[in-house]
Amino acid sequence: HEIAHSLLFLWKLPGYDNEDMADEFSTIFLANANSQSLLSLEKWLQQNNHIEEAIKQIVIGGRHTISLQRARNIRAVLDNKMKLKELTERWAKLLAPFMKRAS
């Protein structure tokens, strides 16, 4: 998540300050690299007190989507291989100009 913010900012790409975009990046990265870590993150997000979190969001505000929705977004990617493929291709296309070939 934080790597997405950093890379998008350093490369002057749009959305560097968008929390949902950073979540999507980290979800796609982990789904392709280490799905067990992604499952652990989903489980952890589901354990938060969603009602308290929603109340804080309403009263104080915040930039992150509440944990329950973040967990649902992860599950949606894990359960839909076509969505995972489409999102992976979209991120690959966005980041391709910044990738270097290993010599």
C-alpha cells in the first residue's frame, strides 16, 4: 500500500494520494506474489470493529475506506480470476514505462 503511494508520487502518476488506488495496487501485487499474505490481511481487516470505525469516519473523517469494505474488495479480486487478470494488466500497462530490464 505505502509502496504504491511512493511509486506513483515519485513517477508523477495520477492517484498517488488515493487510498483506494494504493489498496488496489497492493492487492494485485500480493495476489500475484503471495496470496497467503493477502488472505491474512483480509482476515485482519475483517476483525476490526466496523461500527466504531464507521462512526469515526462519519464524525472525524478519514481517507481510508473502512476495513470491512477493504476486506470485501480483496475478496472480490481473489474470487474473480478475470478481475485479477484485468487489474494486473491495467497496472502493468501503467507501470511498464518505469520498469527496467535485468541485464
